[in-house]
Amino acid sequence: MSKKVGYVGGFWASNIGNSFYNIGAIHILKKLYGEDNVFFIPDPPQHLWSWVKNDYKLIQNLDLDLFIFSGPCLDTGFIKTYKKTFDKLKEKNKTIAFISVSVSKKDKKEAKIVSDFINNYDIEYFMTRDEISFNLYKNLINAPVFNGLCTSMFLND
């Protein structure tokens, strides 16, 4: 049975740079998991609609096996945004991975807080996009940690 993979990518309308990461990530993931097994989940900026109390929790209600997150998300804001979603994915025995992730600031204290959060879940792998992020997280994550895969470098023809 093939694994169904959801790639939670950055919202393009507010940051066109996200498209470069998303296109590359989707390309790589389709090579790894198969063309028909990877689904793009555009994730609008959480801070713009977090005040909505009756929104549909799309990510946590998708029937997928693996949820992959990317971008400069390794900060405490990520915890606030995704804790409820990650808790729901854990309840459903879903797996999470990170590809082309990075820090917003080089802060060992924040890296410890974020890694403690991440380690509460079933993490398949953790790939940073730069050496600074890798060095902060390489000994903190309870999953295989890889250095230097920036998905913006994989553009299609």
C-alpha cells in the first residue's frame, strides 16, 4: 500500500517566494512517494484568521498518512499555530515530517522549546535547509535529522 502524503506549503498570495519552496518540495516528494500519492495543502497565514472560532480544521481532517511541513517555521509561533492540529494527528496515529525547515532567529533557548514540542509527536524525518538550523536541532530531535536540503533549488522545467 502506498503512503498518502500531504505537503503543508506556505501561502503564495502574501509571499510569492513560498511558491519556489512549494514547487520544489512537491517535485521531490512526488519522486519519493509517487505522482499520485502527494497532495498540496495550501496553508494561509494563521495569524490572519486565527480569530475565527468556527473555521474547519482542514489539515487534521484529511485522510493522509504523512503530513510534511516546511519553511522558516522553527519558532514558538509554530507551536501556537499547530499544537491543536498536531495533537489531533497524534490521536489518529498520523506521522509528521519536516523538509526544508529553518529558524527565524539563531536562539538555542527557542530551539529547545520547539524541539520539545516536536518530540511529542511521531516524526519520520527532519530536514533543515541551512547549516545554522541543522546545528541548532541536530541533537534535539528524536528522528533522523538531515542538513541542507533547500527545496527552492529544485524547479521544474
